[in-house]
Amino acid sequence: MNAPIVSFNHVGKSFAVNGFELEAIREFNLDIAEGEFVAIVGSSGCGKSTLLRLLVGLDTEFRGQISVDGKAVSGISGERGIVFQEHRLFPWLTVADNIGLGLVNEPLSGAQKQQRIQDFIELVGLSDFTEAYPHQLSGGMAQRVAIARGLVASPRILLLDEPFGALDALTRQQMQDELLAIRERAKITTILVTHDVEEAIFLADRVVVMEPRPGRIKQVVDIALPHPRQRSSYDFHQLREELLHELTSDDHYQPSAAVQIRDLPLTFIAC
């Protein structure tokens, strides 16, 4: 087996709150292979977003070790890009300029930066909106810009913190499809934090179920369903029920038995 690109080893994190230590994460251990799509699900307060902040290097105070290619993470790096729930675009900058912010620290010439920006505008399907401003974009389009900004420096790892949580249901599903297409083209290792079990099953190769307070792994589930995945399929539904049960119960999951309905009265059928 190849060495993992990302390793969390005995990771723990506490915060000082009103003079007390609040333990947010306890003994988190996880290896992620290059090119893998991993989703982390759990209730609010289980430490999902904190894990992403630690991996991207926004918070360097924690116990244990987080490593990329065997090297300990010690701060922000261009090999790790992140997209937040709010697109966080600068309203006075165009789509191209907002994406270009992801290249501020890259040693590229002006022409190289412009070409890279254009390549990723095309990647997320916004070629007709290069000079548009955020207020001229839909929510889904703005989030595509944020994803392009996270990808433009060609990171090896893309971190997504509830990226579609603020979108309506239809746009959310469209963006999930778009994310899978982008990931297929970019061949990038992806870690998604979400509270949406269905989203996790639809997108990920593995789903990590977290227990809250302090956050720790309850179960890791392999998602063996082939793409494109059908949300209405029996297997998808069973996985969804199993994961929801894991999030809400400590009992061992038992799938419900199929119920056969027969001999319905004719008056009922006529209705």
C-alpha cells in the first residue's frame, strides 16, 4: 500500500473558554490516500471544521501530528487549498481578480498568472463571466469562483468546509455534480466537511462519522457505489439510513425489514 498523502496521528485540540479548557477533538487518527475523496460528517460542535483549519495551517496549536507526504504541517502552504461555506469574494474585484488572489504567493510571471486564471475560469464553467462582479453572480456561480480560487494554485489537497450549505436545494445538487466533474478533471485529493449525510454519500469514497464533544471518530464507512450515484436507489437509501443511525444512536444498526402490502381494499386503491 502506498504511503498516505495526509495523516492525522493522535490529533487533539482544546480551546480556552471562560477560564476553562474545552476539549474539541480527541485522539483523531486518519490516513487519506492521494486522489481520495473523504467526507467528514457530524453534528455541530464535533470539531469537523476545526480539523480542516488544523490541516490547512490556519491553527497551529494542537496535540499530536498532522503530516502531508510524511512532513509535519507547520503553517499555510500552496499545496493545501480551502473553500468555506461563505464564498468570501471581494465585491470590488471581478471574477478573474478574485480567483487571482489564490496566486498572490506563487512565483509566476504576470502572463503565467493570467493563463492560470483563465484555465480555472474555464474549469468551473464561468468563461462568460470573467469580468463580472460578485453581485452579478448567482450563489452557485459565486461558489464556483471560490472553488476556482481554491484550485488555481494547483494544490494537491482541496479542503471544503460546508461549501454548499448556504445554497438552495436545487443549486446544491447542481454544485455537487459540478464538484465531481471538477475533481475528475483536476485529479485532486479532496476532504469535505458537511452535516449532510446524503451529500457525503453522493460525493465521497469514504465517510468519516464523528462523535461530538469531544470530536472523535465513531465509524469510517467505505462508499462502494459506482458513479454516477442515484440518490433514489435502494443501496443509496440503505447507506443513508445507516449513517443517520450512526449519527443519532449508539445502538448497532439493523436495517428495517421490507414490508409487503397485500389485499388492499378496492376503495383504497381507487383513491
